[in-house]
Amino acid sequence: IIRDGATPRIVLACFEKPKKKLPTAPALGLFLNRCNFDEYNKRPSIQQRLDWKNSEEAMKQFMTNSVIPSISKTNKEKSVFSGWLVARDTKFIIDYDELYSTVEGEYISKAKEEEEDDEEE
């Protein structure tokens, strides 16, 4: 959606009802880079703060030596991202007229029909 130039309102509308059919990127490469314990560390009752200061170098080495090579190897073997881009550009075309009409609250019949079909299943 962002790549196609959607407005910020459209992006927010993607999280509202009715459901919108949107392309999703592959999960390969998604990982939690860092946990943040700022709120926990503000508690007066904690005995020891949680942070990553003593582990920064080990984290960088793990990322460089394990995570990135694994992602690259899997992508090279399975063409995850290039396959997704081809499919996204050829098979999944976003109907912005429908998307904009649902954002403005004017549900077009196509969206209603899809919702009814989903309910029947």
C-alpha cells in the first residue's frame, strides 16, 4: 500500500472493519531485534535493571554471523522475496476505489458481498 502511494488515512483504515484484502510481505527476516524494558526499569521495586549494555557486541556478532546469513541463504534457495514481488505485481492488484469507499464509510456492494460470503462459510 505504501509502495503504491496510499494516503495515511488509507493505511489506518486497513486496521478497521470491514476487512480489506491486502498483500502481506513474507515473514522471512522478521525478528525481534531488541527487547525494551524501559517501563519495567521505572518500577521502584525492581532489584536489578534489565538492559543490553553488556551484550551489545555479542548481539552484533550473532546478527552478523547467524541471523543475516540464515535469512540470505533461505531467500537465495527459495526466492522468497523476488517470488513475492512478482506475485504481488502480477496477481494482487489493490482496488483503491473499493478501499477508499470503505474508508469514507460508503460500503460498495462488492465489499458487502465478500463479507456475506465470509459469514456463510
